[in-house]
Amino acid sequence: MAVSSWNWNLVPCLCRGQLSDSNASFLRAARAGNLDKVVEYLKGGIDINTCNQ
């Protein structure tokens, strides 16, 4: 599947507390379209329900 055909739907949400460094890094990678890094975080068990609001 080509990267351009993926539909990224990142919706902001309300969170309590601070983001961990790994959560913030995951969000940066996702927004930048860095799929290799996103997959690495997902395989590492990152919480995909994280947000940075």
C-alpha cells in the first residue's frame, strides 16, 4: 500500500497531565509522516490514544 493512499485522521482530544517523551515523539512522527518511526513506536507498545492538548 502506498503511503499516499493512507488516510491519517489524527483528532485532538482532552487529556490530563503531561505527555511522556515517548508519547510526544510518537505524535511528532505521526504528524511528520515518518512511517518507519510510527511503526517502531507501535511495535514498542506506545499508547495510540495519546494526545497533546
